[in-house]
Amino acid sequence: MAVHRNSQDYDDIGAPMPLDAGLGPDGTRRRALSDRKALRAVCRVVARRHRSERQGRRRRVHSAGVEGRPGPVEEVIGLSTLQVEYTEAELLADHEVAEPLMAKGVRCHGGFNGTGEYVSPRTKNRWPAIRAWEQQRLEQFSSPILDIPLESWPENFPNVEQSKLLLRNGVREPTISALTRIGTVEGFGVMLRTLAIPDFERSFDEDIAGTAVAHIDGGLFEAHARDEAGFDDEAGHNVMWFVARDIAFEDPVTEDQTARMLARMGIGAGPRTDAELTAMRDAARAARALPDDIDFTLEVLAGRMIGLLLIEISAFHGFAWAEALLSDPDLVAGDGEAARIIGYIRSDEAPHVAWLRTALSEMRDRTWVGEHGEKHKGSEMISRLWDRAVSDSLLLRRQDNLKFVLHEIELATAHRRDAADLLEEMLSLGTVVRRPDGSLVDEQSPQLLG
Ligand SMILES: [Fe+2]
Ligand SMILES: [Fe+2]
């Protein structure tokens, strides 16, 4: 395959790259959901257009002002020219490509334009829409967009040098296992389709017409799910990671080995039972972060979106690690093709980070309305969910991840006489150290419990 360039390495809103969460691919169900959603989307768009016409004058006059006050005339004109209403079909539309992306015989989503630049799937209107929503939000609320720097998370463990040492010594399984795990988690993106959608108009005091929030169930979740898990005959990120792994390591795992590997990670192959889902929901309700009068469906949705955003941003460490490792022709096969595929996936993640940041900022900027009309500051609601999610992401998952990864390395080296020396040498190349009691700590960021 020809060497192509990425055209979307960084999004215009300034976000770093990303990845995801949810459960395995299911073609038929997806199709049924998609048909039903298409009908609902048409009804929604008609309703929205009527509402927009009714509210047009008011929005044009007040849109640029802060807290309802009219802004400068030129801002009003600028905003009135933005398209902020999109149909689901528009948000799912692809650019024309001169050449589709094929990898190891697999038709992947996206492709290359006439000048050889990679173009992400479903971005023909999605990018302009996200930019318009964010510009509108800034003009309406003048608040900074929600953000968290990538540096909040430590680098990948094992890091690039540690992974290279293992590969030079013939220890391939931990890297293969990591690539399998990332691809599997990407496939969880289909779960977005199963999330219950609250009544947004009732949930917020201020208008939500023409916002990213209003399009969550009108194309944004669907586009995101398709990017992560594929759609029709085009592979998504899950399969693309597996293809990259298979190119770099020349088809290293059987289905059986993959299932065992995922079981070690605590990732089940089948869907959860109704009883398990009910138990999870009950536990979440008992641990609510928001006041009882706030619609629980809204709390769950906003919480999931925040969790997803944190995964998407922190995953940039994983992309950097994988691209550095898989582009080394002395250690892996494929002459860098595997790394290029990861680069394309990274490009596709930029709109995920961007729309989540804008939609969550829109929620934060608004007043949340409780069941009996109580008013709550959106900034307070989002900050409660945000703080909890950040703490979970930095503390709990880091410790679990370190333990799991080290266990994979120990498993892969257990049969070797030099296992202890190799492990010691590997740890000397990074900041994670093993305490005498066996627990792990990252010296670079000891506050992260790992
Ligand atoms: Fe992804
Ligand atoms: Fe993503």
C-alpha cells in the first residue's frame, strides 16, 4: 500500500487524540436499531426545524450575548450564518474518496483524497457541525471548553523502550495482548447505541435547539459507534487494531488464545444478562453523585460521556506508544504499515474528543431542571460527575492496568531462565517500580497509586 499522510492529526478545537468503551459487534441488531432511529430522526428534524423557525428571531437577536443580553452586531451576523441543525444522514455522510483504505485485504472505513491525504469516515458534515456548535456555545456563554491535559495521565506501561527490550528478547505476547485489548475496547463503542436518552428539552432551562446535545441521539452517537466498531462492510477501529497487530506480528493469535487473553483481563465474550444489567443499574443509582430530583437517565448519560471523553484523551498515550513501536522495521513486520493504520485511527478519534467536549460544555453552561422544577447549576452538576470520573480514571484503572500488564509479562517470560533479570532490566527503563511487598508504584506520579 502507498504511504499516505494524515490530514486530521489535531482537531481545530485543540484537543489531543483518543479511543473508547461499550460491547462487541452485532450486525442485525444494529440494522434494526438504525432503521428505527432513522424514522425517529426524521420526526425530530421536522420538529426541530419548526421550533427553529419559531425561535429564529429571538436566537438571532440574543445568540451572541452573555446570559441573554444581545452581543455586538457583527457577532450576531456571524452566528446567524452558521448551520447548527443537521439530519442524522448528514452527520453520517462521508467525503468522496479517491481510494478506499484497505489493510491486509480488509476494507476499512475512511480513505484517501486526490492528494493522498487520509480522510476520516463520516466527517463531511460532522466536523463543520462540531465547529459551528462550539462557536455558537462560545458566543452564547463565553465560557472555556471543558478540558483535561493529556499529561494528567502517565505514559504507557510498558513504555516504548521497555516494549522494545521485550521484543528484542523475543517476548512478543505482552505487546500482542495490549493490541488485542485496545482493539476489543474500541469495539465497546457499539454500547453507545444502547444508552437511554433523557428528555433533554425538559432537563435544561435554556434552549438546546441547534446544539451538539440536541444531536446526540440524532447522529453523534451513531457516527461514534460506527467509527469504533465498523458498519456494513467497512471495518471500524476494533478490527483495524487487530489488522495492525496481525500485520506487525504475522497473525500471532488464534481465536482461542484471544478468548483466554480477554478472560484474563476480565472482559467477557458474551453480552451481560438482564439480571447483571439490573444489578449494575441499582448499584449506580445507590451511588448517585447528583441530587435525587435530577433525571437519573441524564446523570448516567453525562457520566458515561465524561468517562468516554477521559478514555479518548488518555488513549493518546497508547497511540504514541503503538505508533513508535510498530514503525520499527527491525522489531516488527509490515514495513511500518501497522503504525500507519494506527495513525489513521488516531485521526478518526479527533472528532470524538471534540464533540464530547462541546456537548458536555453545553450541559455545564445550562441550568438543570429537577423533577419538580428545582433549578441546579450545570457547572455544579458536571463538576460532581467530572471529579468522580477523573479520580476513577487516574487512580483505580491505573493500578488495575499496571497489575494486569506486569502479570502478562510474567506469564510470557515464566519459562525463561533469565526471566528475573529481564524483568529487572525492563523496569530499569521506566518509572514503574515494584515494592518489596509486590505492589507497584509509578515513581513519576506516585499520587496515582501506581
Ligand atoms: Fe476509536
Ligand atoms: Fe473514539
